[in-house]
Amino acid sequence: MSVWVQAGKRSACIAREFRFWISMFIDVAKIKVKAGDGGDGAVSFRREKYVPAGGPNGGDGGKGGNIIIIADSNLSTLTDFQYKKTFFAKNGERGGNSNKTGKSGDDLIIKVPPGVLVKEAESKMIMADISTDEPVIIAHGGQGGKGNAKFATPTRQAPRFAKPGYPGEEFELILELKLLADAGIVGFPNAGKSTLISAVSAARPKIANYHFTTLSPALGVVRVGEERSFVMADIPGLIKGASEGAGLGHRFLRHIERCRLIVHLVDISGHEGRDPCNDYEAVLQELKNFNPELAERPQIVVGNKCDIADSESITAFTKYIENKNQQLYTISAATSAGIRELVNVIYQKLSELPAPKPFAVEYVPPAPENGRMFNVTREGDIYVVDAPWLEPVLHSVNIDDYESLQYFQRVLRSSGIIDKLEEMGIEDGEVVNIMGLEFNYRY
């Protein structure tokens, strides 16, 4: 009875710790970003007392602010994005008279942990790899519209229209953290991964004698000598089926993808009733299932708990690994036996490997034409044009001004709307409704 009570208490403790971990270590987040819209151009004319027939002097609108993402080494998770999911940069201000350009909107800077991949949510394509200190503009602000002063010509000396500002880019993004580490420790739960990283670095993950003690990845800087070091990651234990969602390790397999070297830790003592050879193959298979390239990644096989393993088990596993054209390094993370030699081997292997390559950008912005889509339907005797992008253009058009209407007609022609109306058989004098504005069509 007491055994069950203790087991129940331990399970409850693990459950509480798991809930706390879920709220603390977040490595995937979905957010919405919107760059600032450009300010509208101004329609204005000179009004000085002694300047008769003053010309147009409306200024251009200001540029909208950009959305910029930058790495911050003080951050380690995406927890902040649990509470704030929308980010808007400032719009540009409207142009003024006397050819004054409107003020540009301020950029909005979003800070993320180093190693974050930014993906476009719908296509899942990579837009940026935030693995350096270089800031990345992820959404560009819209350009400001031109004021009426820019449309003055010898034959059009008093234009009464201006261009609206262009909208800023808008995206739904997936932020996916992949830890920046040189070497990653993988293995079954309770193989001694946390003990190893705590023995070689200042990292202090929780260590206990039960499975899934490690609930989140841990990073540690391993000092080999003066000005010689590398970063090691402790990945939560993998079990069979991890790549398909079993256990906890499946959530963190992505963090191995940046590692140049995999430290495959195997419990060779057999005191938990598992076979070291089966453990080795099972973890290797999970890496392959998750990403085939991981199974081909440079790897060091380390046999842990040699202090409590019998010589026959060590010899048998050594031969098994050698038959795989690998070398086995035996250690005891608990007693530090073989630790210094292992650290030197890892450092030497890393020095022979090339620097990690950043993830390639995959996302390709849609062609500009896609932003001028429209739909024309006929409802009774009225032709209805649905084109949301035309709304700011309508706001800038002066219906009572001939030149302004000519400008509007050129926009309709260049976008293909007039061609579509003619294709549908519109007759002279029939009514067209564009975003609520109705007028009679004239050839």
C-alpha cells in the first residue's frame, strides 16, 4: 500500500512540474504582424497673399514603419509570445502643405531568442533564420503616397488629386526555436544526460532517478581550456516512437538540427533491464524518422554508467559499436571517470567540422499583381466590383474634378477592371458600383 502511495505522490509531483514547465519553456509560437501603412499624399495649393494663381504644393505621405526581428541573447524561450500575439508598426503620417512630407512611422522591433526560425504560417516556408545579431526586416512598411505637387505638368497645372499611401505588409508567422548548440546529447530517459552536462559545464538541470526528469532542453558552455570552449545541449530523453509523438523528447528533436555533432549517450549498465544495443538502434531510428539527415550527422557514441556495469556488458557493447565502424567512449558521469578525455574528444571533433549553415530562406513574396485582385458580378442592372485595394484610391479621388477622374480611370484600366466590364458586355450609361461608389459607365 505504501508503495502505491509513494508512486502516486511522485506522479503528482511530476504532473505539477510538467504543468510548470509547459508555462515556462515555449519553443513554438504563432503571431500576427502588420507593418505600418504609408501616409496619404496631400492636396494643397499655395495661398500666399502676393502669389496669384499659386500652384499645387501638397507633400508626400510618410513611409510606414517596418516590423524588425532581432536576436536577444538574454532570452531563451518564446514564453512572451503566449501573452502578446499581435504586433503593429506605426503608420506614416499624411503629407502637408508647402510640400511637407509626412513623418514616417516608427519601426517596431520584436526580440526573440537566438536560433529562431520565422515561418509564414500558411505555407510553412522559412522567411528568416534569426541566428546572428543581424536585424531582419520581416514586414516592410508601405510607401507614402505622392502629393498633388508631384502630378503638376505644363498641361495639368492644378491637379486636385493625390495618391494614397501603400499598405504595409501583413503576415501570420510561426516562430520556431531551434537551440544554438555545437553538440547535442541524445539518449534514452535516465541514461545520464543531465548528469553529464552538469559535470562538464555550469548548467544545473534537475537530476533524479526516474524517467523524464529533464522536461526541457538545457544549454551549457563547456570550457576546454583558455579561449577554448563549445556549447552543449541536453535534450529530454527519447523513447521508441518519439518522432511520432511518444514521450517528451519528440517536442525537442528540432533542437538537435543545429548541432554539428551528436553525442549519443547509452546506459551500458543494463540495471534498468534494457539492452544497450537495442537502445542505441532505437534512438538512431527516431533521429532518422524525424530527419534522415540527422542519422548521418557526425556522432560520438558514449557508454555511461561504466562504474556499475560488468566487464562482459562493456565488452559486448564495445564490439557491437566497433562493428558499426564507430568508437565507444566509456565514462561514468556520476563519478567523472573518463569525462575529461570525452570533453577533449568532442572539442577535437568539433574543430574538424565546418561551421553550421543557416537555414535557407524559402518564402517567395507573391507577385504584385496578386495584391490587385478583383471580382466583378452583375446584380440585376448593376455591375458590382469587389476590390478592397481600391478603397484608399477612392478616398483620394475628387469626383468633381475632371483630372482626378481621369487618374481614377487610368487605375481602373491598368488593373484590368474596365476590360472585365467590357468582356461582360457592359453598355454605355449602365451603372457600376465600386466599393459603394456608383457611377454611370461611359465609353
